[in-house]
Amino acid sequence: MSVDERGAAARKALGAKTAAGYFLDPARRSLAAFVAGAACLALVAWLDGLARLAPSYLAAWTCLLALPAGALPVAIMIERADAWRPQPETALLETLRGLLALMPVAALLALPIPFLAPLLYPWTQGAEIGGGPDTPFAALWFSRAAFAVRLAVTFALWIGLALLFARRGGEPWGKAGRIDDGRAVLGLGLHTVVGTLAADDLVMAVDGRFHAAAFGLLAMAAWSSLALAAAVLIAPPDIGPARRRHDRMTPLAVLLLVSAGLHAVQFLMLGSDPAAAAWYGVRGGTAGRALMIVSGLLVALAAALTLRPGDNRTRFVAAFVVAAHLAEMAWFVTPSFAGKFRIGTTDLLALAGVAGLAMGLTPPLRRLFPGLAVTPAWPGREAARRFTERR
Amino acid sequence: MTRRPPFPPPAAGLGPSADERLLGPPVVSPTVTVAGIGAAAARAVLAPAGPARRLAQIALPVALLGWLVLAPVQAPFPAAGFGWWAGLASGCLTIFGLLLLARVDWRCGIGRLAQTAALAACLVALLHPAPGDRTALIALTLCALGLWAAALVPDLADLRARPEMPPWRARLYRRAALRWHGSARQWLAWERACRALALAGLLAAFALQTDLALTLASLGDRSDTLLPVALVVGAVLSGAGLIAALAAALRRAPGFDGFVTGRHLDILGRLILALGLAGLYCHVTEAVVAGLYGAPPERAALAERLAGTGAPAFWTLLGVGLLPTQALWVGAARHSPVTLGLVGALVALGAGAGHVLLVPPPATGYAAALLAEMAGPAALFGLGLIAAFRLVPAVSVAEMRGLALMHNRRPVTLPAGAAGPPPEAGLAAAFASEAALVEALRGLGTLDALPLEAHGPAPMPEAAAALRRDERAVREAALVGGALAGLAFLAAEVLRAPGSLSDIPALAWARLAIPALAAAAAGAALGAGAALAWHLRRPAAAPPSDWREVFVLTLMPDTQSPSAGALARRLSALPEKAGRPLALRRAEPAS
């Protein structure tokens, strides 16, 4: 009996006789989550209409995409760093590999985006890009067919990379072969290109006039910071007789600093560019400034706590980092449509809807991509294993 | 001609170990020992010049003189040269700083090269007129100088005690090493000071490149947000190339091929390859975004760069600075010192073309200006490196010893107990390793009543913890120094600004953050350096001079104190494998 099956049996034995146990049974949980998620999205569409749902859905979907797409480079970097360290950082790495399993889910949930494109991207309405006449290349690039092809290629490459780097989960080092076999450089390089393409195509393009060459890097840094913070929150500590606790605050602080540095550099470089001023203008209201101040304080707190790291402190900071980055994903998208930054009921319902759909789709897609189902260190599984062993 | 033996030496009949299969060749040759490292470093600084160095010692001053006589007084590449040398300095310091902060052990072989190259490049950059503010470059120079000097202290202390040193050198090293005796507290302070200086150097390098990008953007009316990233990537790439070229050259020096191994070449090659890809990414992304989303002036600027007046510099950057890095996909190219050194040198040279793209072309033409730059500032840089490595070892003796202790454990033999000089005071006990010394401390039990100190040839974190030594002065001094310098800079800028505070636009406030960060880095470097100097001026007991390559436990009071005899008996009574010292020495009774 596998760990999954034993866990399912344990949970079933615990909760079969209660209503909560009935709905939380692993056999029904994913279906229930899917139905709840679809209901949330249907409710938003019914109440506010598709035009209002589209940006909220895009922002919520970006939050989902950030988990696997952000986890990918961090997993590669930790894998490489482990080659130089006496003790590998197992639990965090396995958790990040677990997040990679969401890549096919994000790909499947991206399917509505080409259909919603007329509601999201000004170029579909024939708007001028960059304030100048289109070149033949730009005319070809900004067509719906090319957009759909780019999206398909992007996710094909990302799923391939996720499969490549999740496959090493649970392998003993001796079997994994040479660590520096070139996969890290290739993987990081490909991810950077694909991530830039996706960030520019899907997020930056919601504003017809604003463009920044560093936007791809900025979005990828935010995704990675979000994914690492989420992994820090859910990964169990590395335990064992001779194991030293790894400091997880420093990588989180470094990613936060990179993300904040790119934001600052973009703001300083664009200076008084009118399109950039307009872009920042709609994002700079009370809520936008509050988000900026809170994020700045978080970066300072994380940097200061690297002097005194600890598990609880790291998780405390990581929880706020996750919240701030989720808000940032909405900050990138929704102000271009609403004219100001605020997170309303529609955005929260869309987030709940996408989360529900993702929870519902994850189990069947994991069966479809068995190479991604390598997560031996999830806390729930460990608890289930201990429970069945006690019985 | 003598054929050099291959490295690593082929193991007779043995396949590669599990570690070697996973990670590649070792970071230090198996033949390197703690005693051998100091001797090799002393031989290197005293060695007579070989043919290559003699040629360089003649050719470089001739080139420099020729440039001074024939060329105009001003720098050949006023702004581009500044950016190029500042980039080389930032790159070298960034690479070393990141490796040090991440505690990557293979840095030991290339650390001194990176620090010295960073310092020399900073000094050459200072000769060029800056396109904007010089605060960040001064901060970087302070950090590079501080890190170089701090990292040198244990090595100079080792050199000062070597009998083969001429008196003037011994005097120089004695003064520079202050009161370094390798005590656990001194090692703690040294490690923390080096880490603080490395972090300050990283911040200063980031501030310098960002400030340069903002200045060039305002001069050239550019708003390309990837420019700061491209400058940082280009700087680190050129630094990696320079380090690779120097490492390949250092490997030819007798006795140093065990310190700079095939593993170093392989990793440097991978680093250059990855950074080359990152550089290509920056240029391609910039071109694609400008082509797709850019306004007509941006597209025109792109066309000008690809096919107009900027084309020679752009294609030189691509052909010399970026494309050769792709040869390093091939393992044989990475493992060949000649190929790697050549690619590294090309990359370091090609970075100059990237800076030429950002400023108006020189009046004398690109080729003439480049030749003048090679004859003048580059010759000065080369002479600086040669002079530095005549005075100090080209590898860090202290860090290499730590690496050798970790990877190449050997049985330690000591001269007979009475043969060597006695300790200055109290009692001295020698141990083969830090672990044995810590075992002895555990065996002794209560330590509070005994004024003990541990000494060693490499950092001793476990011994410091066992002795309950802690060090906070360096970190606190760096933080206070950084905060004070940053605030002082902001206050000075506010006082200089015309009108009231509310007249300063928000963007100007934000823009001030970059030089303020540089000032804070300079303050932190000064604070950390001052705290280390304070530590090294405190009186400390010295271990016997012939025991500098083993771990030594010393007792501070004089031998008349009853505790010295009692401690000697307790140490001798410890089990052989649980802390009994290899040898014990007591100070001679005071007359």
C-alpha cells in the first residue's frame, strides 16, 4: 500500500462518520473543490459580467502560475547549492519540487485566456503599441493565433522543465549522477526566456502603452519570491540526529531584495516617461502606496532577521510575503482596467475560484504526469504515515 | 622542456570516488598540506622573476611611459574607460563576495586573485573622469582595499615568522600583521570582518553599476530598464573572465597547480558560460522589446546600434565579449587552461565595447582609443598586479589551510617537546586538529576558572564555541558605520540642495537612495575595518613560533601559578583519542 493510499485510509477511518470527514475524503475532496471553484467564477461572471471577471481571473491565474514558475529556478539553484554543501536542504527542495506539479494545472487553466484576450489586451482591439506604427514583425506578433501558439510553446517548455527537475525528487545523490551536468545552466536559461515571454505577453501587455525591458525579470523575481515563501510555509523542518537546521531566511531575504531592487531600478530608470507615469499613476493610490510601504518594511524585516534567523521567524515573514506578493500580482493587472488599485470581492472570488479549480485538477493531472508526483516530504503525508503506523 | 605532470594525478588502479563522480575533481590537490601551503607562498613571493614576468616588467613600464609621453594627458576612453574598469572591479568583488558569503569552499584558490584585481581595477578607474557622481566608486575602492587588507592579515603573520624572509620584508609584514597570533577570538573577528566587507563590497558594486546606468540614461535620454541589469551582468561577466585569465596564468606558476585545480577551471568556465547567456539575454530582450513595443525613437536607436555608428562597438561586444563564451559548452574547452584563459581575456576586453556603446564615440576613433587604453591604464593595471604578487601571496594561505585541513587530513608530527622555543607565558599544548582541541576542552570540564585561549592555522568556530568566545564588535561597528555614513550623506545632500525639503521632487529623493547606499557601504567597510584593527591591537598570548601549523591551547598566567602545573597534569591524563595533546610546553620560570 503506497503512502497516498495509507494516508487516504487513515483520513477515511478518522472522518468517515462525520460530515466534514465525508467532504474531506480524498476521493471527493478534489471534485468538491473543483465544483466550489467553478461556482465562485460563475458567480462573479453572473454578478459582474465577463469584462470584470477577465482581469480578476488573469490576476488570480498569475498567482497560481507564480507557484510552479517561481519554484522552478529556486529548485534549480538549491539543487546546485546542495552540491557545495555538506548537508542538502531536503525538505524545502522537495516542497519546491512538489509545487512544480502545478505547472500542468496552470497550463490547463490558461486555456480561457486566449478566449478572454479581447477583454484583456488592447492590441486585440487594434490599439497602437508603443505609440508608433506597427512593423510587419509586430503585426505578426500581435495576432491572436500567434498569441495562442506562444502560449502553447511556453507551457510545453515549462512542463518539460518541470518534469526534468522534479524527476530528481527522492533520488539518492549517488543515483542522480553528476550534479553539474549542464542541466542547471540550460534550465535557468530556458526558464528566463520563457518567463520573460510569458510575463510580457500575459501581464505587461494589459497596458497598451507601458513597456519595460526588465519587466520579465521583475515578474519572475516576484514569482520566485512568492513560491519560496509558500514553500517555507508548508515545508517541514529538516530533522535528523546529525542535521543542522538550514537557514531559510537568507534565500528568502535575497529574493525579496532582488525583487525590490528591480522595482526600484525600473521606477528610477523610467523616470518621467509619460507612459510609465500613467502606469504608476493608476497603481499609486492609497492602497498602492500602502502595499509599497508594507512590502518595503517586509524586505527590511527579512534583511534584518537574517542576523537572527529561526524557523518561527522565517515562517512569520513568509506568511506576510505570500500575502504581499498575491496582492502584487493583482497590482500588476487590475489597475489597468479599474483605473486604480484595490482588491475587491470580485478579485477574492476569482482567486478562490482559481484555487478551487487548481485543487480539483491537480490529482488527475498528477496521474497524467507521473514524473511530477515526487513529493516524499509533505507534512500531511508524514502525519498520515505516523497515524497508520500507530494503528 | 620539462613536461608538467597532469593534475589531478591519476590514482593507481582506482576509479573516481563517489564525490568525484558527483562533483568532479577535488577543489584542492591531494598533495597540498598545511605545512606546504605556507612554504609555497613564501617561495612564491621570494622567487626570482621568470622569463614571462621579466618581459612584462620591461614591456609594461615602456608601454606606460610611451602612453604618458605620446598620448594626450586625459584618459583615452573618458566615460567608457571609467565604466569598463569600474565594471571589472565590481565584477571581481561581486564574485568573490558572493562566494565568501555563501561559504563556497572552492573560492580559496581564486580569492586573492579576485580581491587584488578588484583593488587594482578600482585604482585604475579612479584615474578616469567619471560621467557622474564618484561616491559609489570611492565606496567600492574602500571596500576592495579593506577586504584585501583584512584577508591578508593571517598570511602576513605567517610570512613574518619565516626565517627565509629578508629583514625588510619581515619588518614590513610584522607591522602590517599587527598582533595577529591566530587566536580563536581573532579568527572570529577576522571572519566576520571579511564577511562584512564582502557584503559592503556587494552593495557598493550594485550601487556603482546602478548609478552608472542612471547617469548614462539621463545623459543619453534612454529609458531602457534592462540597462542596470545589463551593466551588472556585463560587470560580473568581465570580472569572471579576468579571474579565469589570471587563474589560468597562476596555474603555470611552480607550486600553485595544486591550489588552482581543474575544478576551478571547470566552475569558472560554467560561470562564464552562464553569464554569457545572461548577457545575450539582456541584449536580445532589449532589442525585441524595443522592436515590438518601443516608440519610433527607440526603434531608431536600435537600428543605429545594429547598423549605424554604434555597429562596430556592438558587433565587437557580441563577437568578442559574448559569443566566445558559448565555446565553453564543450567540456574540453572548460578544462583547458589555455582556452579558458583566452576566452576569459576576450570577455574582459569585449566588455569595454559594451561601455563604448553607451557614450559618444571617442574623438580619436575607437581603435586608437582602445590601443591607448591598453598601453596606459591596462599596463598600469598589469604592473599593479605584478607588484602586489611580489609582496603578498597570490593565494590566501589561511583559507587554503582551512581547505587542506578539511580535505587532506595527514598525521601531524611535531619536534620533540624541549626542542622548540617555550611559550611566552603559562602553558601551551599542541593538538593535531581542532576537533582534538575541542575534545580536550570538553575533557577539562569547567573552563570559567581557567583563562585559556586556542590558536590555530585556520578559522576555529568549534573551538571558539567551546571556549564561549563571542565577537559582536565587528557587526555592530559595521552597522553603526553604515547607518551613520548613509544618514550623513543624505544630510549633506539636503543641505546642498537649494530651497526647502518640499521643493525636492519625489524622483530626486528616490534617486538619492543609490549614492546613499554607496555611502552606507563605505561607512560599513570603515566600521568593520576599524573593529578588526581594534581586535588586532589588543595584547594576546602567542603560541610557540614553531607550532604555527598545529592547533594550540595556551594558558595565560605565568608558570609560577599552580594552575599551569595542574592543567598540564589534567591534559596529560586525558585518553589518547579524547583530547590528550601531542606535546606540552611550559614557560621558563621568571628569574
